[in-house]
Amino acid sequence: MSAALQSQINGRVAELAAQLAATASRPWTLMEVCGGQTHSILRWGLDQLLPPGLRLIHGPGCPVCVTPAERIDAALELAVRPEVILCSYGDMLRVPGGAAGHDLLGARAAGGDVQLLTSPLQAIALAQACPERQVVFLAVGFETTAPATALLLRQARALGLTNLTVLLAHVRVAPAMAALLQEPGNQVQGFLAAGHVGAVMGTAELGQLVRRHRVPVVVTGFEPADVMAALLRLVQLLEAGTPVLANAYGRVVRQQGNGAAQALLKEVFAVVDQPWRGLGPIAAGGYELVAAYRDFDALLRFCLPSAAAAPPPEPLASPCISGLILQGRALPPDCPAFGSACTPERPLGAPMVSSEGACAAYYRYRRPAP
Amino acid sequence: MSDCIQLAHGGGGTLMQQLINQELRALYADPAQVLHDAARLELPPGPLAFSTDGYVVQPLEFPGGDIGSLAVIGTANDLAMAGARPLHLSVALLLEEGLPLALLRRLVASMAAAARACELTIVTGDTKVVERGKADGIFITTSGIGAVQAPTPIHPTAIRPGDQLLLSGDLGRHGVAILAARHGLALVPPVLSDCAPLWPQVRVRLEAGVRIHCLRDLTRGGLASALQELAEAAAVELAIEEARLPVLEPVARTCELLGFEPLPLANEGRFVVVVPPQARDQAQALLAASGGAWIGSVRPASKGARVLLTTSFGTERQLLPLSGELLPRIC
């Protein structure tokens, strides 16, 4: 970045911080939904620029954090089968399943064929290159990555691939935001919504959320100036008592979203109730394969139990409070294990694993002791 | 000769002799070296530096370098960080059965070229072959001897509060080149590894009479790990300014795409220079040509040995070394 541009951004961020301080007349508790935003806030120390009464709590928008443990356990079980190539996104490989310390990197070390993909479509080449093996893609993520999984399955079907399946754990963000607002003791007074989900889904479902719950929502991106501008807009809406939806990320997010991606989702997936790790069952919180694509369901192919049952509680012996953190009820440093028993090398809970997780963000970007 | 490495190439028989005489001879400045078990060295008077390192990297060839050049330059750079002119290197090659001979030839030529670039000679070596599946193509271990040219010891324990921190060039390029190659990201234009000999840059400073307290090359773990190691070894606090850190635009963009930061990414041709305050301007002037910069200063360790980073927004955070494996993020 050029020095001139950097100085322009610095000036803009400082100006937004000053406006925020002048606008906020009382304390507000705001949640940024997306883990990418959490990381941006801590990475750039934006929380240090906010007026004292403005409290940010960190939302569940970290896909690897909310993937149910039993889905990871299913992946671990498949990964060690000699005929299986288990593939997924990079930061999925270190997430513990139901038992702390059991993750896909461990399965790889134990001899399992675990491969890292940067695009789901790479699974097609794998399946074609190894016709005698079974390629299983652990498909995680929000509406941002779900269309890519849908595209993978459409292509796999067109090619007639019989050795490729998906272990599906895609989740939908808007229903989880609604669920958080309905929790007793909810503290969230306004949301920063995730811009990249908005780019795919558009803003209609967030509009419904705003109308139903009368909570302002501002859609934004991940750059420091985007986050600061959206916080200012959110505080302006709260101070004025106007709970409306605002799009502060117009350069990326259109009201109608990405039609092609939505059509793919509709072709391949149906909306279902889904357990989120840390949050429990979320009504309409996930996807299943429609009948025409059910042959690609790894749970059916390998006769594994469905994860529709309620998720088991975190092991009693673990001091990890990741559930409370994912619900925005606690901050990572509130956890007795944070930074001692639980570190990115030996994570007890998923939020310490992912580059999107709140615990990892607090650990990596810690504020120096004065 | 078959076109790939066979177990018999390490068996001590005729195939091994052929391998050494035909393929590996190019490593040695003096071909007579291959004929004996040990090298006899004439060394200059004065203190010597001695260092060893093992090299494993995938892919074996990457944009801007390969495991061969890395194995020569990496050890030569470790010697340079002790203020020593690299003189001689030993090379142990561990080959996996099935390694294409054409690839081995390219790597050998690359090692020989790197040795010339570092102005050192490879004087002794060893070759072993292991069964297919027991190694990752080729592993290389090099050990090197250098003649120390620095008038005072260059060592972390020489670092004092008030000292100034300088960086010799841009960050993260080797790491991005490897990650892009490993994950099949076709960056346009490609990001090339920064792998390069450091002794010439160190020699210029020593010859100019710059007083140097410490040097540290950035390898695995990048600037983040190098600074943390220095802070701990010297029991000081290091304060750096993020806006001063040189990062090329393609590196910054790739990091953003994969969810990485440039600071913990590997370099193979960059180093940190720690100088007393009065030497800062002179050291900085010498760095300007290579794209280097002043990045921060050394403070007393009032809250323990740590590295603090001030962002371009004036906020502050603690810089931690890389933890765990670098894994690209999901979205």
C-alpha cells in the first residue's frame, strides 16, 4: 500500500473514531457477527479507538467454530479408513472433535490420508486421479462457501463420479442471529452483519430480522475503515431510536445478492434445523442435500449416524467456555483455560483454532500489559 | 544409467561410483575432493564460525529457488549472521528411491551455482539412498565453516536498551512463494522467493565500520519469531512500528487471500540488524539500496522479554511468534 493511501486511511479511521466518540451519548453493546471482523478489530486494535461505553461482543461467525463436534468425529472416523481420502479447508484440520486433542492433523499423523483444499472443486481432480479410493469432502462454512460445495456436487453429478461424497456441515447465519436475540438475557443491541454472506444472500433476510426483532443491523466489510464506519452508523441508528437495516458495504453487497449462487444453493440444498457447536440447535440453521443429490451424502454412503440429534455437551473435565464465547456471553480472557491450558497449539475449544475464532484473535493480538 | 535414483545408487558399488563421478562431481570446485573421505583445509588465522542445518522443503523447486540453493545459501547465511565470511561447506544428500535423475542434476547445478554466489567451496559430502516412501524426494544437510571478520562478538547478548532495529528488505516473500506452489495458487505475476546470500550485505557494513551488536536472519517463523527470539535471548523489550515494515503488494494481497500475516512468514534472504543508537543513520543509509528500513528500537524489559507492535492507527499489540502449522483459512 502506498504511503499516501495509508495516510488517507489513517486519517479516515481517526475521523470516524472522533465522530463515534461525539455520537455515543450512553453505553451500547454491539455484536460483530463475523469472525473476520473480530480479527480485524483485534488485529488493528480498533477496540482501543472506541469510546469507553461502547462494548463489542464477538459473534458466532466462525464456520469452523460452530461445526458440530460429532460431524468432526465422523470425519475423524472416515479419515483413518484406508480407502478414504478426507479433504477439507486448512483451518478445519486442527479443530478438535468431541474429545480434546483429537483432530484431523492427528488423524493424518496416525496414517490417515487427510488433504487440504483451497477450493472444493479440487476434490473432483482427486476423485478422478484415484478412482479406487473414496474422496470425502468435509464441507463447512456459511453461505459464502456453501455455493462452492453446491457447484462441486453439480459437477460431480454431471461427471457421474461415484467415489466422491460430502460430509455436510454448512450453516446459515441469519437464523443464528435471530436465535441469539431470542436467548433470555440477550445483551446485543445492534449487529454488524457479515459482508461476504450479504454478497451471496443479499439483504432481504436481514431486513426480516430487523422488522421482527426491532434491532438495527449494519452490513459491512473487514477493512478497518469499513468496521469503524459501520460502528458509527450503528451507533447513529441506536441513538436515533431507528432500528433499520443499513448497508455500509455497498461496493460489494447488493440488495438481491448473487443470483447464480442462490440458484446453486436451491438446486442442491434444502434448509433444515441444525445444531451449532456452542449454540445448540438452530431452527433453519443449516442445509441438507435434496433428494437428487443424496447419493453424495457421506453419512449415507458410509452408514454413519446423522448429527440431527442434540449435540453432546462439552466434556465435563474441560474448563473450556467456548459455548458462552460463541453466544457472546463471555469474552475469551474470561475463560480459566485461556492462554494457559488452551492455546492455538493445544486448543480445547474451536474458537482457539480458527483464524476466525475469537479466542485465537485475543491470543494472537493480545493487548500489551501496561 | 537409468533415469531415476535406485537403491543401488547408495549401495557402495559401481552405480554409486557412477552417481558420484557423473552427477555429483559438479558440486566440487576441486574434483579431486570426491576421491577421499575427508577434506584437508587451510584456514585463515582468527576465530571461526561453524554451523549446520537440515533442509526439507516441498515442492523441491519453487518460484525463485529450490532445495539445493536453499541448502547452500541457508547455512552460508547462518555463518554470515555471526559476522563470518563463509569458506567451506559439507553436503549430505539423502535421496529417495525414484527421484528423477534430471531433477537431481538440476539441484546439483543449483547448489554449485549457489556456492559460487556465496564465494564458498563444497569440500566434502555424503550420499545415501532410502526406499521409496521413506523420504520426500531429497533431504539435504549442510555444515559450514566461516572466518569471523567482525571485530566484536555479534550475539544477542550484545543487545542493549536504546539499540536500534533495522530490517534488510521486504518481508514474507519466501513463505508466499512456497505456500502458493504448495497450494497450487498460480499467482500472476509469480511471487519469487527472496532466497539470497547475505554475506555481501554484512561485509559492506563491517567494511564501512558500522558497529553491529547483533544480526539475525529471518527464516521459518519470519520476523515475528526472529524478534521474539532476540527479545528473549537479550532479555529486552523490542518495539516496532508496523507502518515501517516493507511488504510488497503481491505478498500483502496473497496473505489477505489465505488469512496469513506477512510477519510470521518465512524469508531466506532477509535479516535484522541491531546497532547502537549512534550507528543508526550509517546502517540505515547502507540498507536503503536493498529496500531495507529502520523498524524500531530496543527498550528495557520492564514487563518481560516481549515484542510490541504499534499499528498504523497508533494502537498497540503484542507480536507473538507463529504457533502451530500455517493453514489457509476457509473464507
